[in-house]
Amino acid sequence: MNLSNLGNLSVGLSTYLLVAAMLFCLGLYGVFAKRNMIAILMSIELMLNAVNINFVAFNRFLWNQKIDVHYVLTGHVSALFVIIVAASEVAVGLALIIAVYRNRKSTNVDEFNWLKW
Amino acid sequence: MSALPTVGSLSMLLPFTLLAPLVAMLLIVFLPKEESKTIKIVAAIGMFVSLALSLYAFYTYDRVLGGMQFTLTIPWIPDLGVSLALGVDGLSLPMLLLTNLIGFSSIYASWNMEKRVKEYFILLLILIAGVMGTFIARDLFIFFLFYEIVVIPIYMMVIIWGSTKRVTKEYAGMKLTIYLLIGSAFLLVAMIALYLAAAANGNPTFIFDELAARQELYSPAFQKVAFALMLFGFGSLISMVPFHSWSPDGYAGAPTAVSMIHAGVLKKIGGYGLIRLGVYVLPLGAQFWAPVIAVLAIGNVLYAGLIALAQKDLKYVVGYSSVSHMGYVLLAIAALNPTSMNGAVAMMFAHGVMAALFFAMIGFMYEKTHTRNITELGGLAHQVPRLAIGFMIAGLASLGLPGTVNFIAEFSIFISTINVYPVLTILGIAGIIFTAVYILRMIANVLFGPRRPEWDHLTDIRGPELVPLVLLGFVIFLGGIFPNILMGMIDTGVTSSGLAKILETVSQAKMGGLF
Amino acid sequence: MHDLFQWAWLIPALPFLSFLLIAFVTKRSKGLSSTISILAILTSLGLAIAIALSIIRAGEEIVEHPAIVNVNWLNIFGLNIDFGTIIDPLSGMMLFVVTLVASMVQIYSLGYMHGDKGWSRYYAYQSLFAGSMLGMVLATNLLQLYIFWELVGLCSYLLIGFWYFKVSAREAAKKAFMTTRVGDFGLLLGMIFLYNKFGTLDFAALAAALNTNFANVAVVGTVGYVTVMAFLIFMGPVGKSGQFPLHVWLPDAMEGPTPVSALIHAATMVVAGVYLVARMYFLFDASPAALQFIGGIGAFTAIFAASIAIAQNDIKRILAYSTLSQLGYMMFALGVGSFSGSMFHLMTHAFFKALMFLGAGSVILAVHHKQDIWDMGGLWKKMPITGWTFFIGVMAISGMPPFAGFFSKDEILANALQNGHPIIYAVGLFTAFLTAFYMCRLFFVVFMGPEKSENHTHESPWSMTIPLIILAFFSVVGGWAALPEHNFAFFVHFGEFEHEAINWTLAGISVIAGLLGIGLAYAIYVKKLISAESIVTRFPRVYKVLRNKYYVDELYLWIIHNVMDGFSKVLYWFDIFVVDGIINGIALITRGSAKTLRLTSTGQVQTYAMVFFFAVVVLFMAFAIGEGQLTALNPLATLGGVK
């Protein structure tokens, strides 16, 4: 990587990627380590948002061109899709969590290993 | 490859033969399950049509012309060279007839079945159709397809309708199925290798004759490896020592009809495949492995024959006896000459009829007495004389008594193997002494001796139950007294197909003077 | 060729037809079954007599050129077998003997088997036997002969075990089949070797092939090969004709009905082995070693069985051992080259031994199914016909002139000495002495002496006495066939025919040996000059060994039960625990590893996710390091390319 090139940009692509990566790792950590199902769901949201940042950043820095007069906004649209899917996912996930909670009186994932064997 | 179906004379004969049991099966699917009598009659009619058609094929087959007849070829997956190719020659026609004889008899052997009749007959008819398909297929792909179809009904029939004696029926069914599947896995590898080697000239095909015609494409090394794979697959199917142990356990666990079909015809797919695919397509591989087959074959004859002496359960005696008899088939195949091929096919036919009759009679005996233990039985000739006659016919055929078709088969095997493997053949002939001992002991202890009051309530076989005895007994004696009816057909298959020509090239297969 | 000879196939076909009719149609009707069977065999007898007369009329022509008819039976690549009929003096003689004895036995059975539950079954088996035996006699090739040979074995099995509810009958039948099967192993093997060597099994073609092979010196090793084949083929006759060491089944075969013993185990089936050796004499003649072996086995069996017969008390067993001994006679006659003598003895023996068995049956019926000779006694007065005919039989087997046995025995013994076998001659002579002794012992104990009052005996019905009288007639005149005006040896001989007059010196010696035996028996059992008990107490060991038949049965049983069954159990153990153990072991390994591996499936989604993530990272790094050149997989390189 060429550092001199990097120096010319005040806030470059790498900055965004760095933030997104940090956000993703936070989410990942949450998914692996949290015991509360709602916390896990929130961590997943963090990861999705990290992806959204990537989408938008890549679109802005690597695909910043016009066709006719319009900018190509594929990355932005993808991010929108992800947000919608994430919203529905949260809805389904929360519904499941509530159903499980009603059954087991718990949201601790350690207690849920029914898929074992 | 022509894209149009090629049609020989009477080309619809074989499809109809194959479809008859399947149509009967479909009818049974739509019958209410309480109508057990109707279900049995429909099944019997289906098999009767099939039997009649195969008999018709047997008589109209032109023995002078020879070769594949009643052929039908419909391209199925042209890109891969797969086509729905049916046809029979002198090798497969006896096996087709055998399948239908035994299939028809097995329906009657299950006439007293009362547990889940509908499912039973549906599976039985699928099984019969599957076996039939392997014998009329002219295409390796179709052959393999039908072979795989056979496995599923067998598994279900054993674990649902089987019986638990020394081993549980679940174990028996599992063992049977896993052996068949492992064998077929090796076959699949061999099949694909063969297909790829044959497609090297850019014209893929699965047709047996085509595969055999492309000898120059198979290097000797390839033939050795491919034949070894086939030997494992077909060898475990024909219960070659040491891959035989599924056979006695499987027969003992299976219901009567499955034992009949399995010992009678399904096992013979192994021998048939070894000839049709192994020897015919890969003669050099066969030549390389022949001595090994021959030694293992004598292992079959003597080892299983001796073990049969120690058995107490009737089905185990016949199970080991059938392993022992398959040794003769393998020995004949290993001798690699036209007379021995005649003998091998004849032995498969003869043993099939005999084993089916044996299992049918044992089935009736078990149904009536609820035991198969030789020490608990005795003096049954008093109460069930007709059953005793059937049992004796099967026993005498099993020990190769002249006048039965089994003698013709054994004789043509011995006469053709003595040149190639003198010592092994002498050992094989010595096997007939063991056979005599265990068969005569079993007959004496089960049928003869003082009347036992506990069996006085038994009723003799009658009506539909007589069908296996009459039909199979008749075939045993007809083939033994007028051998040309059967042997002429087999001889046509051996000499007028390419087989005899191929055998000439490898006929020098010998183990030296040592064996 | 005589037209009649083409119809010879009818002789076996009629009894076969009768068998099928009885088995499938008239099974239920007893009277009809026996009528059909007897009519069939009597018609065959008529045909056989007609053929025999034609042979005698044809004379030298038929001796030189047998009438052979063949039809193809089995024709495949490399195997071509015919079925046919051969008419020569040998088969003509056999046809006559077999049909005569068979019809006598079937008529006799009308009385003997009266009221038996298995009447129709009995006559069906009888017909099947007659058909198979006659088919065997007419065989033109070895395979055809073998097929019928096995079929008569089957009939023997069925008829020995006719009263299958008796455990002893069942065991005897099994033993007979198994023992002969051992012999048949050799026969089958020899047959296969023959086919392999000469490419045919036809007797005429084989004889011709053998001749050319011997004429051609270049065929090296033929004599050795022929000897091996002769030995193997001889195994069949050893089993069938009860030669040592496969003789054990014949005495036990007496468990069958007595007429069956008369027909199958005295007159016809057991001589099948002798007949086979005679048919294949061209083969044995080519190998001096084989002939010597046959002579040795025959002579040993003759004296061995005769010595056992002395110490037996069961009337049928004495006759059975006597049969063994006489079969040994026929066999060693073939071994010493007395072809005509052997065949002649075969014929006369069939008459007088069938007669004595039927007589024994008549006695057994009269004393209500007791078989111990010491339970009988003084029957002469009560049963004059049986007594007189039995007397004729005893005289015939003892070799007294002018009864049939005298001529045949004399010819054999004379030939043995003339052909240079003095030891065999001595054995034969001593056997003749023993034979006269034990047969007279039997006769004196059963028919002479005090009557046993508890027996309430009476003469048997006419259906049983008429066959006795007819057979007695042949037991007298049968031997006269050897007299110069109807010379038996002119018709039945092997190689060049040489006329030989009766050597009266040797004949005298044989008669003296027979008379000695008769005298000794008379002294012991009628005059009681010597007490039988004192002899037994003097030689207890010898008596015990003879009484127990030299313990051969015990030895065989021990071998079967310990060696064979033991071996079988060991192999079964091996099969279950080693062969199956390996299979089950593979299954167990599979199951075991599955059990271990499933511990990794904790059911915790987070664990799975973590494993998944780190696996992806590891894979990614592996690709990145291993295949650094692949820019497509290296996003940093892609980024670096961006301006």
C-alpha cells in the first residue's frame, strides 16, 4: 500500500473500512460471547451495519462514476436492502425469542442445545 | 448414436414382461388394505402374465440366429450415451425365466401372509421387477439402476416381516443391505471407470456389446484394476468367501419370499455380472484374477459345506449350502472356457430353482410348526407327506442327483474345469460328499423317524400352497431329464455371442500343474 | 440288426411308466397300483426273454457286433452325450436276471407286504427301481450308466428307509446313501478324467480309443493314466457292490422290507458294481496294476465278510454278509481275468441269493417278525416248500453239484489257479469252506432241531411260495448253462473265446471243501458233537472281534463324529467369530469413531459460529499464503492496484 497516496486523502477508504472492521469485530464478539439472546440479536445488527458501511464506502471510493448524468449507487441500494432485511430479521428473531421465553422462562443461549444429536 | 428408437422384432415383449408386475403393483396400491385375498390374486395374475411372456420368449427365441433378440433401444440421456436398451440372449433368457418362475412361486409361498399384506405384495412385486430388469438390461446404466432398485424393498421386507433367531432381523436386514450397497459402490466406481475409458474415442456408450467391442481402449493394467473392483462388487453379491457372511444370516432373517428370490435369483446377478461384464468386457482382467477366483471358489465349496454340517437351523443349512454351491459357479467362471460358462449359467439356474423350492418348503414348515430347529422337528413325513416330498426333491437336487437339472450343471462344470484346475476340481468334487452328508442328515432328522404327537394337528400343503412344489419340482426334473431344452439355450448364448470368441483369446489361463 | 433289439428301450420304459402312473394316478387304489407294476415288469420280462432268445439264435454275430441304438441327449460346446441301448450277450443276460428276479419279488411282495400302509408307495419304488436298473444295464455310455447308477442308489435309499418311522431304518438308509456317495465321488472323477483324455464316454468309442493309444507307443504315460482312471472308476463299484472298506452299509440295509433285500441288496443293485467293471473291462484290462488291486480287494472282501457271517445271529445279516462275500468272489474273479466266470456267478448268485432272501422273508413272516435264528427252529415240518427251496439255495451257494453255484464257483477258482494267482485261489477255496459252514449253520438252526412251540408257524401263501419254486428251479438249472451244449462263456466273454472243459480235479477239491463245511456245521449244530459255546469260550477275543464286525463301523462313526463334525464346529466358530467378527469389527470401528466425533456437536450455536468463523479465517490465510500470486484471492493486492 502506498502511504504517500494515503497521505493525500483526509478521510480515505481505509478509514471507513477500519471503522467497519471494528464495528464488525464488536458484533462478532457479541455473537460469540453474549449469553442473552437479545444481546446476540443486537450484535448481529452491529455486524450488518458494519457491512452497510463497507457497501457505501466501496461504492463511493471504487465505483464513483456516472452513467449519463446519474451516479451509480449500487452500494447504497444494497445497504438499504440490508437494512430492510435486518429489520424483518429482528422482527422474526424477537418473535422467536418471545416464544422461547414463554416456553422456557429464559433467554440464556447456554440452556438451548436442543439441536444436539 | 441414432436418436431414434431402434426396434427389433417382438420388441415390446420384454417391456411388457417387465411392466406386468409393476402394473399389478399399481393396482394393489389402489386396493383397500383389507382386501388381502384380492391383493394376492392380483399379484399372482401379474406374475403369471410375466411368467407366460418369458416362457413365450424362451420358446420363440431363435437359437440358430443367436445373439441379442427382442431388442428395444430408446435413447434416454443422449449426451451421456445412456439409452433404455432391453434385450435377451442365451445367457440372460434362462435367468429371466428363472426370475419369473421363482417370482411366481414366491407369491404362492406367501399365500398365508396376513401381516400388512398390501405393503408386502407391493414391495415383493417391486423387488421382482427390479431383479428382472437387471437381466434384460443391455445397458450398463440401466443394469445398475435396477440393481439399486432391488436393495430398498429387501431391506424393508426383512426388518418388517423377518424373523429373529440367532441374529435379530434388524441385524440381518442391515447386514444384507450394507453388503449390497458396499458392493454396488465398488461397482459404481468400476462402471464409471469403464465408461470413461470406453468414451475415449468421443462416442460415449453404456451398451454391453459396445463396451465389449472397444477392447483396444482398455489397457491391461486398467482391466486388472477394473476387474478387481467388479470382483469385489459381484463377488460379495454371489457370496464369495470371505464376503459371504451376509448370506446365511440374511436368509435366516428374511421372510420366505425374500429368501427365495434372494437365494434364487438376486445372488445370481453376481455371477451373471461377472460373466456379462467381467469376462465379456474385461477378458484380460478376468484372466489375471481367475486363479484367485478359483481358489476362493473352492474355499466356498469346502468351507461353507463343512460349516453347513454344524447347523441346527434349517435356513442356516440351506444358507451355507447355497454359499457352497456358488463356489461351483465361481470355479466355472474362473476356468474361462465356453463349456465352463455353460456350466456356470446352468448351475445358477439349477441352484436357483432348487434353493427357491427349499426355502418355500422351509417357509411352510416354519409357518406350521413355528420352529426351524432340526432337533425339535422330526417324523414330519407322517403328518405332511406332500411337504416332505417337496423337501426331498429339493434336497436330492441339492446333492446333484442325476435326473435333476443340478446334476447336468455340476457335470458340465467339472468336465470343463478339470483341465484348467485339476487339483481344485478334485477338491470341488469332494465337496459333493459333504453335501450328501448334511442334506441326508437334515432330511432324515426332519422328515423321518417316529411319529411325533405334537405335530399331529398340522395340515398338509394344499391348493395354492402346492404351486411352488409343482412348478419348481417340474422344472428341476424337466431340465434334468431333457437337458437340451435348457442347455441348448445357454450354449447359444455362449457360442453365438462374442463370448466364445473372447474366451479363445484368454483360454490359456492356467495355474500351471500345481492347482 | 435284429428288429427286436431296437425296441429294447421299452424294457426300462415300461416300469418307469408304471412308476409315473402309480405316483400320479393310482396312488389311492392299492389293487390297481400293484397290478400295474407287476404287469409292467412281467411285460419287460417277456421282452427280455425274447431278446435273450434272439441273442442265442444270433450267436456269433451278436457277440462280435453288439446292437447299439443311440439318440442325442445333451449337446453343448465341448460336451456331447448320447442316450441309447446296447444289446450284447452281457446285457441280455443282465436283462433276463433283473426282470426275472424283479417280477418274482414283486409277486412275492403281494403276500409279504399284505396290509402295509405304504402299499402303493412300495410298488411305485419297486417300479422305479426296476426301470433304473434296466436302464443302467442297457447304457451305451458311462454317463448314462452313472445316471441310472445313482437312480438305483436313490431307490435303494428310499426302500431301505421304506418304514421311515423306524429310527434304525432311517439311519440305515442314510448310511447307505452316504457310503455309496463316497464311492461315486471316485467314479465321477474317473469319468471326468476319461472324458478329458479321450473326449467321449461311449463304451465302444472308449474301447477303440484305448486300443489305438496302446498301439501307438508315442503316447507316453498312457498306462499310468489308465491305471489312475481305473482306480478311480473302481471306487464306484467298491461303494455300490459293498467291497471293503465301503461294505458297511450293506448289512444295515437289511432294515428294509425283506423282498427289497432280496431284489436290491442281493440279486441286482449290488452287482451293478461288478457289471460296471465288466462293461469297462477294456479299461481295467489295460492296467495290470488295477486288475491286481481288484483281485486283492475282492478276495479280501470274500474272506472278510465270510468270517463275520459265522458269528452273526440275525438271519438277514448272515445272508447280507454272505452276499458281501459272494460279491467279493465276483470281483476277484474279474481281477484274475475270469470274466465269464464272474458274470456266470453273478447270474447264479442272483437266483439262489434272491431265493434264500425270499425264503428268509417267508420264515420271518411265519415267526412273526423275529429275525434271530435262535428264536426259530424245526421249521422244516411246518413249512415244507420254504424248507425245500431254502435247502436248494444252501446247496447252490455251498457249491454242491449239480446246483448252480457249483459250476460258477468252480470256473472262478479254476481260472484263478490257471491264471497264476495261487493265493487268491487259496482264499477263494477257504471262503467256499466258510460259506458252506455258515450257510448250513443257518439252515440247521432254523429248519432242523426242536420246534419252538410259541411260534405257531404255518406255510406262507401261494403268492410267496410260487416265486420261491421258480427261483429254486433256476438255482438248479441256471448252472447248466455252463455245460458244453449251451456254453455260457461262448456268449459272455472278453477278448478271445477259449473253450475250457471243466477241470474235475479242481472241482473235486472245491466240493470237498464245501462238504467239509457242511459236515462241520452238521457236527456242531445237529449232532452237537462239538459245543458251539466251548469254541466261543476258547477264543473269546476272536469271537468278540467277529461279532462286532472288526469294529469298522465304530471306526467310521468315530471319524465322522469326531473328526468331521469337530472340524465343522471349529470352522463354524471361525466363521462366526473371525470372519463375521472382522465384519462386525469394521462396523464397530465406524460406530465408535462416530460416537467420539459427535462430542464436538455441543448444540451451542455460538460454538458452531466460532468454529465456522475461525475456520474461514484459517482457510483464507492458507490461500493467501499458499497462493499469493492469485490476486483474485488477495484483496489487499486489489486495493493496492487502486489509484
